[in-house]
Amino acid sequence: MFKNLRISTKITALIVALATAGVIAFAWFTYHINVKAKEDKLNSSLTAVADHQAEMINAYFDHINTTIKFLQSAEHLKTQIENTPDSLGNTLSQIKDIYSFQEVYLTDKKGNVVKATEADTHGKNLADLDINFFTNATSSIQVSAVHKAGDSYFIYVGVGVGSKVLAFKIDLNPIYKKLTVGNLGETGESYLVQVDPVIKKMFIVSPLRNDPKAFIKPFEVDNDAIYETTIEEKDISFVGPDYRGKEALHVFRKIKHVGWGLVTKIDSAEIRGQVSDLFKIYLLGGLAMIFIAWGMALMLARTLVKPLNDMGRTLDLVSQGVLPENIATGTRDEFGKMSSKVDSLVQTLKKSAEFAKNVGEGKLDAHFQPVSENDTLGQALIHMRDDLIENERKDNERNWIVRGVAEAAEILRAHDTLDELGNDVVKFIAGKIGAIQGVFYDVNSNEREEMLIEIKASFAYGRKKYLKKTFRFAEGLVGQAAAEKDVIIRTEIPDDYLSITSGILGEQKPNCILIAPLITNEEVYGLLEFASMKNFDSLQVKFVQELSVILARTIYTIKVNERTRKLLAESQELSNELQEKQEVLRQNAEEMQATQEELKRSNSMLEEQVEEVNRSQKRMQLLLENASEVITIYEEDGTVRYVSPSVETILGYGQRELQGKPDIDKIHPDTLEVAKGLFKSLRENPDQKVTVQFEYQTKDGNYIWLEATGTNFMSNPAIRGYILNSRDITERRRAELEQRMRSKMQALSENSPDLITRIEQEAISYINPTIESFTGKSPSQFLNKKVKEAELNTTILDQWLSIVEQVNQSNDTVAVEMDFPTDQGKRIMQVNAIPEFDEQQNIESVLVVSHDITERKEIELEIQNKNKKINDSINYAKRIQNAILPNTRHINKALPDSFILYKPRDVVSGDFPWFVQIKNDIFIAAVDCTGHGVPGALLSLIGYFLLNDIVRSRKITEPGKILDLLDEGVTQTLRQDQDDSATKDGMDIALCRINTETRVVEYAGAHRPLWFMKGGVMDEVKGNKFPIGGGIYKNQTNFTTTKLSLDKGDSFYFSSDGFPDQFGGPEVRKFGPKKTREIIEQVHKKGMHEASQVFDTEWEAWKGEHKQTDDVLLIGIKF
């Protein structure tokens, strides 16, 4: 359909279509950008509200979770709960009041109320709260479902404390009030949800804006992806149906600790209603732009179509083969330029047609120039002409070579000897290729080492006697051509090459040499060498190469014929000589037959004698190889002359490895002198045999014991040496050693106070006399009896058999403690069961050694009882210290963005934070008392009460003066101002006075600095270099007060020395102030809660597995 439309119609339609598409695209794009912008704005607002509400709710539950964990770990509370004293009710009431719980319950694992702050619940069962609530609470913190009573909503939180469950009733109304914070439009609201993974439903657990009376309202989740994301507690935004089934934009935020989610949503209809009027505006504007584009398209189409029609008529003539003379351009625009190009095309076609006509007539030198390098037709015509010229040249060269080869073939067929053939061939080829000299060489051997290249014929050499007659393989250019089996063309002529003699030219060197090997069947049979005053061209070289193949085959045929003729003549001559010698051989054969019979009889006798000697040698060899001794003959200097074959089975060496050299280096250094003494004794007493024992190294590197008996045969002319008969006695020595050890062990066992029993195959094979002191029975009454039949307490026998079974299973020693009833009462034994192995490393028996540790156990039990009393006292001291010292919750009420990182090294601490608020002034300090544990805690109480007295009672507010009075109070309290004082205890301190309205911080310190970040820049204020207390120091002055004016976002930090002095890291060094300052610079932009976690993580990572060096206290505050 579109092919039949006029181009003007197409242009008009195209412009109108493009304009319409552009208008629609622009309108659609801008419309959706506006809609998207509105949605993004509402989404951002919705997200901000959700984030703010989630943060408030998470903070609420974080506080509850931290409080419950603290109560769970409180030792004094655990003790009260386990014992259930009457004062427990008061304790639960204090917990309720201090931590603002609605109610507190103490139940057993089944939900029965033991104690409660709610009076009417005593003795009742709360198990109907949730399924398995109380069972699961014993292992982790559990949260119940939401409950409603009137207008009040609440949940229960339970945690295991010992064998009981501590449950807290939490009021949810403060949380629901936080859901109303933020502007959510007409349809927006926030509510809390809980996901049920079994039935795939969400339960709304908070009041709704559109349905305030609804309680635990369920609604299904249609989108599985939204359900999976929600149940995985991820923060997401999505569009979908709400609990009413209406489409809405939702923002989901997870709520920690309770498994809930916060959903903040607004109806999609409210979002779309704000942008609905934009559609009409974009529709009217788009229609107007389309009508304008249609009018402009009509005008443009008329302007473009006319020159196209003129050009079409011209191209129609060209397509019919008519090349018009000139084409009128008409205009100077693009269509005018197109007309000019068409005219140039017509002229180019005319020139190409004329050139093609000349080439067809054979005028290959006709002139023709392509229009450009990209003129495909012109370049093709030029290539066609060049190909015709090149083909004509190649045909002429090929014909010249074929004619030359045919002429040479006639010469080759006319000769059957190399001498005649060489002269005619060299002369013919020289004349054919224009050479002025030529030589034909013959190769007279097929072996390279014996190859000799000889001159057979030459052409135009005036002094042939001066030519070198022969060449070796690879000698000179000729030998090199034979070796490489390739043509050599040289234009650089060697100085020793023969000159050309001419009456006109005189003597002159040739300018080019051509040497061609004659090869057939991969063998060189001859060579051709030609010299010329001008260079040989490729045609001449190719001619020589093709002719060389034919000439090589001819030479090969001539040589084969000559060799055949020569062999026939030699065969005839040998046949005549053979006939003459046959008669002589017949006569000799008769004489040799008689001699042969005599030799057979002699050989038979000789073979019998040799066989008997061989049998004797084999018997001797077998005896020597399988002997249990090594027989060695030594020279007088200790060199081994001979060693028997048995050396290989006993020592691992071959005979040749030892013969011809001394073997003294293979004797163990500890027995070296014994071996040397053997040879010395043989020399001094030649008539006596000497026997010694020494260690000798085998080939595998181990040492074995040898017993060697030496005899001096120096006077025997057949031997002339020392003979040593050596046998392996390693096992014998081991058995002797084992016997000695058994004797020693027997003596030790008989006199040991420990009870030693050997159990072998469940029978008692040995028991030492100690058994008599425990049972009053002699050892003989137990020997060789089955364990179960022995007259011992069955408890002992069963435990012995159990221990033996463990040894048999593990193949290793087993150590246990067991009760051992005796006539004197029950004893406690430390039993060690030791396996004893046979030669195959199988357990042969088990040695049971029982050591009486009754007295040691009684001492350990007494120590444990004392330690328990000490620990109870220390834990009570900890409760007192925790009760009077401030914690993070108390300080956060006055300084919300602050933290206290407190890590006592022991149960009680010598470091303590001190905090007092008087109107707008806040006093806070990090105090580090001398020592740690109980001594440090006692000193901390002195410091705590002195600081309270100075600030609260005496109204001193300047930090420097406070430290002066604290120093005076500690010195007087510990009587360090007296000459006979023996205590040097004191404390380091960092003290700050903070005005929250003016943000002015006053600081004074004893040995402790203050780090602060002001305007993002790190700085440090050092404390005075003398402590609080510890005696009177030389050059000690009053403490200095430093004032700092800070702004919003600025922060400051101070600590005890336990934080930077902790040892750890890869090089076991101190954490150090430098690393502390680096962390401060890293976290100063974060909230103090997050900064506290970074400090804690970095410090714990540095400490690693190392022991905590000191108490740790770090305080951070941010305005």
C-alpha cells in the first residue's frame, strides 16, 4: 500500500506522524514526570514519617530489652528468685517503679505465679498468655501477643532467671501515641503488624485511623514477594491493597525485639487526585501542535518533489542505455548538487565504455584514468588490462622453458656416461641462460661423512688445471648448496673465485654465480655452477631448477647402470675363484672332522669338571648370602677388602658399596673407641680372638648392635688381613634392657604407696603389696583371677573394667577419678590406665595405677567453700556499688546523646563514673582508683562520698577546687599526711562541669586528659601531672581548671587509663592514646550510642584472647 503513495504524501504523512509522536511522547513523559515527582515527594514524606516513628518505637523496645537483660544477669536478683525470700515482693515492686513496668510477675516454667506486683494474681496460672510462652522464655526473651483490656493495650515479656520465669506487663498506649506523629494527609495512617508464617496472614496489632475499635485485625497478603520480604524483616516500599482492599502506597519498617513491623501508608487515589487536571492541558496543547505541523508539511513537500521528478526522467534515459549530453541543474541546493553528480556519472560512463571498446580491439596501451581510487568500474577495467598483459608475459616465459627442457631432453637421451653428458649439458645450459662459464659436479657417495663432490665437466674455463677438483660436503659454496639442497645465487663474488679472461675485457670477476643441486628421491647426485657478467633473472633460475630435476634423474639412471655393469664383472670373477677353492675346502673338511671328534670327547670331560666347580660355588654363595653373620676381611689400614653377601640382608648395603674403603664412619660415635680397640687388640695379640659389641649404621640410617669376633690372619699368605664375624644382637640387647627395666619397675612397684594392678585379658596378672593396706589381703589372693571374681568391692571392679574398655578403644592412656571403698572408709583415687603393647603394637595388657588423693580432695573442698564465701561477699559488694553508682540510663536523662563504656576487670571495680546535676550544671567524672577488685572498690566508695560532700554539701562548683578538696580529703582519710603512713593509694580523675544552656565545659584532671572535637577538629587538654592522694608530692600545685566553649555537634571524651593501657594486637602492645584519638576522629559525626559500639568493638578486637589489663571506663558526650 505505501509503495503506491506519492512522495509528497509520504513526506507530509511522515512529518505529521513525527510531530504527533513527539507531542505524545513529550506529553506522556512530562505528565509522568509530574506524577512521579508527586509520588516521590509523598513517598519521601511517608518514609521520613515511618523512619521517625520506627526509631522512636525501636528506642522504646531497646530500652526494655536492655533493662530485662540487665535484670536477668543481676546476681542478687537471681539469688532472691532462687531462694524466694519474703523481700522478693518488695524487690519486684522496686523494679516496677524504677523501670516503669505496668506489672511484674515471677512464675514457674508452667506459668504459675509465685510472686507478683499485681495482688490478685498470686497463685494463679498465666499459661493462657501464649502457647509455649513460659517454656521458651527459659532459653531466650519471649514476647507475647497483644492483649486488650478496655481501652488499654499491653503485651507480656518473659525471660528465664534460674529455674523461674520473670514476666513483665508492658503498656502499649505510649507506643500507639507515637503512631500519630507526622503529617499523613487525609487517608494516610501508621499501624503495627505481626506476620503469621503458617497461614501467611498479617495481623494488625494497633488501633486504626479508619477503624479505631478493631483489635488484632487480620488481612491476607496477595503478593508472595511482599510477604517474604516482610517476614524477613527488611525495610521496603511497595504499592498494593491495604487491609480495606484499596490500593495504597506502603512503607514497611522492622521493629526490633518483638518481631513486628511498622506500616505507614497513604491511598493511591489521594496521590492521583493531585495530578488529574494535567491531562486536559497536555491534550489540548498537543492537538494544536499537530495542526501546525500538518500545514508546514504540505509546503515542504511541494518544494522537494519538483527537482526529484526532473532527476527521475534523466535516470530513466540512463537505465535505457541512453547517455544524454548535458543535464540542467536548475537550483544550487542539494537537489541541484544531485543533478550535477548525475551529469558527472554520465560522462564517466562514456569514458569507461570507450576504454572497454579499445581493450576489446587489442589496444592494451590505450590511455585511461579512473575518476578516483573508489571508482569501482574504472579500477576493474585497469585490473582487467593489467591481467591480460601479465598472462601474455607468463605464457611467453613458460613456452621458453618448455622448449629449453625439450632440447635438453634430446641431449640427455644421447649419452649414457657422465663425462660426455656433463660437457654437452653445461654448454647447452650456459648458452641458454647467457652464462659465460659453467661447471658440472658429480657426488660419488650417499653418506654425508664420505661425500665427495668432483668436477666432471666445465665450460669456458681457460685454465682447468687450476680448478679445485673436489669438495667435501658443506665445503665452499658448492658444498653448502649440496648440504642445504637448495639453489644458491651470489652477487658478491669471493676474492679467490676464478676470473673471466677475454680479449676485449681482459681478466674480470663475474657479477653473479648460480649453483643448483641435482636432487631426486631427496638425495643430491650432482651440482651445476654457472657464472655471468650480469645477474640471472628469475626465469633463468627457474629454467635451471626445472632442468636440474630431469638431469638428476638421468644421472641417477646412469650411475645405476654403471654400478650394475661393474657388479656383473665382479660376480663373474668371484665365481671362477670359488670353483678353485672348493676342492681345497673338501680336503680340509675331512681333516677337521677327525679333529672335531677328538675335541668333543675332551669338551665333555671338561664340562663335567666345570659343572662341579659351579655347584660348589653356588653352595658357598647361598651359605654366605643366608648366613646370620657378616664376614668381613680388613686390610691393615682398616680398608674393607671383602664383605660377604649376607651384608645386604643384615645391614642393607651392597658388597660394592663397602669394599675398597674404610667403614669406620658407620660406627656410632659412642662405640667408636670400642671398635678401634678391637683392631688394636688384634695387632698386639695376633694369636688371640677378640669379641666386642658396638653400634653400626644400616643403609636406611638406623643403628643396630653388632657382636663382632675378630681374628688376625696377617701371617696367612692366602688372606693377609683381619677377619671379623659380625652378628646382629639388637633384639638380644633390647630383651636384656627390657629385663633390667622390668626388674627396676618390679622393685619400684613393690615399694610404691600407689596401688598398681596389671589387667590382662580381664584377669589380674599382677598387683603390688599396697592392696594389703586397703583390703587386709595379700596380693597372692588376687593373682590370676578374673577381675569380676576378685574379692573387692563391685564398684571398684566395674570401674576398672570400664577404664580398661576405654583404653582398648582409644589405644591411649586414660585418667579418671573414682571412689575406692576400703576397710578404713571411702577413699578417692586418681586412676591412670596405661596400655602395654606387644611386638605387633597390639594392646597386651593394661597397667592400672591408683593414687590416693583423698586428703588433696578434702583440702580442695575446703578451699571451694572459702572461695564461695569470698565470692558471695564480693557479689554483695558489687550490688552495693551498682546501687550507688550512676549508669547510662540516669546520665541519658540529662545528656541524651552520651554513653558510658564500663568494663570492670573483676566483679567489683576500682574505676567508677560519678554524676551529679544541680539545676543547669552537670558534674560528671571518670575516676580511676589505685588497684582493682575489692581494694579498688573500697577506695572508690571513699572517692564517691567525698565528691558528693564537696559538691552537694559544701557547694563547690569549680572543677580545679573540687579536685584540690578531693585530694585533701583522700590524704586525710587514708592518713597519708602523717610521717608513719604506709599507704600510697590514690586515684586519677577526669572531671567536667557542663552547662547545657551555654554549652560551656569546665575541665580539671589528675593524670587524665580530655579529648574534644570542635568544628570537626581534634584537640586535647592534658590533666595535671600528679594524682589525687598517694601522699604529698614535691612541686605539687593546685589543680588547673580549663574552660571550653563548644557548639552543637561538638563532642568530648575522657576515660580511665584502663582503656588505652590494654595490651593486645598482633605485637602485644598497648591500645594507646593515639589509637583512641583516631577512633574519636572516626566516630565524632555518629550518634553516641553508635560511637559506643565502635569503641567497644575496636577495643575488644584489640584485646582478643589476652587478659583484661585493668578496669575500663570511657565516657563520651555530644551536644
